[in-house]
Amino acid sequence: MIGRDGHALPADHVARLPLNNEVHARPPEALPKRARLTYVVLFGELDMAPLADLCERFGVAPPAQGSNHFSADLGPFRLKWERHTEFTRYWFFVPASGVGDLFGITALEAVPRDWLQTLAGEVLVANHVEMLPLPKTKLDEDKLSKDNFGSNPIVGAEVAGGLGRVYTDFRIHADGFGRLLIFDNAMSPRQRGRTVQRLLEIDTYRVLALLTLPVARNLMPVLNGFETELGEITSAMRGADEADEPKLLDRLTLLHSDVVREHTNSQFRFSAARAYADLVALRISELRESRIEGLQLFAEFTDRRLSPAMRTCEAVSGRLSIMSERVDRATQLLSTRVDISRERQNQSLLTSMDNRAKLQLRLQETVEGLSIAAITYYIVGLVGYTAKGAGAAGVLSVNADVVTALAIPVVLLVVAIGVRRVRKSITD
């Protein structure tokens, strides 16, 4: 790389530009004092085809394949699209005239209805947002709640160091959308965009974090069953004999596989919940909210409802991790006991085999000795018959009995040497 000053530098790291551009990714929109927008989060929908179709309808070039964010003015409305690991979100912006009831007309009405019906995934968060200038007269929060939030208790705060006011009830209304009302006092267009983005992300990440709560609740009875089974196995291990230990090890191995399966299936969800909860806390701190008399702050509302759920998730995740460790230790202990028992049995078997081998050797030596004696007996008998015949024929002058007696040690030695050579040739 050649710098502007003419100095030559090494080549750029392959990730330099992508990493530098990452800090500029997903910038907030610059919003006017009066604006209306609809925000939709689709869980599990990561396909870019609907976005490309929408751009084509309005003659706008779609983003390149693999893009994770996109924004464009489509004419009737401005679009912002973002793709995340688990979800995709759409923002639809239209200017607000200030005529008509708040939330009576929404930005979604500018979006083709038939295109909306092509969207896949599941709606996780959907909100209508109204932004307008802060009136000079004092706001009546009770009237705001009655006119815009169905008289529900509302959460509100001054944000951006007092430059704006925001109100919501964190409820889903009859049209299937939540509502967020923002009054601008003296925010800049980018400040308005950042404020809207932070408020909507608080709601989004709050719901995403709470997705783990049903997982944690479903795991509670499963963990109770695991703990009961492990308790029964460890109690039985104390008095188990060698015959029972393999059966206990089979039960423990099955329990271990069940624990590992549940741990694997839920670990991503628990990790995601922690990350989303941290993002909620970060976005709330970025609001720089201050109290409106008589209303809960966003931090108070979120902490009172999200924190207990996260503590439940952390407790269940901790129980599952501890259970996995306990089962691992019990499995190692019982496996060691079973291995020792098997080694003891193997040693006993080897000793028995050694004794049998020694017995067979002694029997073999006995049979061998008897064989030598028998062979010697028959050969000496033949020598005796031969000597007697030779004496009767006058060929042998020595007494036949003497010849027979002298032949015994010679024959015995020759037979013994011959038998041992045969045994040696066989064993070798």
C-alpha cells in the first residue's frame, strides 16, 4: 500500500476494511420533528428475497447478497432493513402531517399489503411509533394514557438529557402492535433517530432475552428428575457388589447422555439471554433518562420484570451445569470401581489359567516319564528276546540276561533323549 505521503506500507490485513466499516454499520435514521414509523421484527426469517422483491416493486436496486443492513427511500415510505443472527427487522418511515388521531394512521398503510403477506418467519416484536414536537402546555399523562394506550399504566421518562419525552405501555394492542409515543423538545435529527432506535431495541432485546424463560421453566421438572435419578444411583453405589456395578454404570451412562443432550440444546439459548439482557441494560443507559413525576422509568420497569426472569434462567443454567459436573464425577468414580473389579477378575482368571498350565505341565511330564518307561520296557524286551535267540543259535556267547540288564540304561538314555528332542521340536 502506498500512502498519500508517498511512503510504502505493507498490504492491508484482510479484515481491515470490514472491521472498520463495522463500526459504521446500521446507522440510525435522521428523523424530522414529525414522523411516523412501523417497526417489525421477524424471528427465524433471514431470507433476502422479500427485500429484493420490495425494492424491485419501487424501482430501487436491492442490496448485494450477504448484506446485513440496507436503507433506501422507496417513494411512499423510507425503508430500513437489518438482518441479525436470529431475526430480521424492518423499519417503515413516513412523514406525519399532524392531522388526525395519533396511531389512527400508521406507516404500514404505505406498504403494499400483498407484499406483507409474503413475509415468512414469526412476528416477535411489532410497534407503531409516533414522533411529534413537545407541546408548550403541560402534558397530561392520564389523558395520554386514555387517548393512546387504552388507559393502561404507562412508562415514561425524559430522555437525551431532557431534550425529549417518551411514553409507552409495553402492551400489544388490538391491532397486534405495541405503541411508542415520542415528544421532541430540541433533539437533532440524528438524536431523534438514535432515541427511536434505542427505545425499539430495548423492547426487541427484552423479548429476545425472555425467549429463554419458557426453556428454563420446562427444564425445571427435567432437572428434578435428573437429580432424583442421580441420588438413587449414588445411594445404590454405597452398597453395590461387583455384580450390580455394571448395571448402575449403564443407568449412569444413560443419565449422562440425557444431561448432555439438555445442556447442549439449551446452552445457546441461555448464552443468548445473557447477551440480550446486557444489550437492554446498555440501551437504557444510553437513553440518559430522568424521571417524569408519577411514572416508572424504563430502567425500573425493565429491571422489575426482566431481572427476575434472567435470575431464573441463570439459576436453571447453573443447576444444569452443576448436574453435568456431578454426573461426570459419579461416572468416573463408578467406572473406576468397575475397572478395578474387572482387573481383579482378570487377575483371578490369569492365576487360575497359570495353575492349570502348571498342572498340565506336571501331567505332561508324568505322561512323558511313563512313556519313556513303557518304550524302554518294550525295547529292552525286544533286546532280551534277540539275545536269547542269538544264544540259542550259538551266535552270542554272553548270557542273555546279562545283555538284557546292560541294555536297560542304554535304551533308557536313548529313549529319554529322543522324547525330549521330539517335545522340543513341537514346542519350538
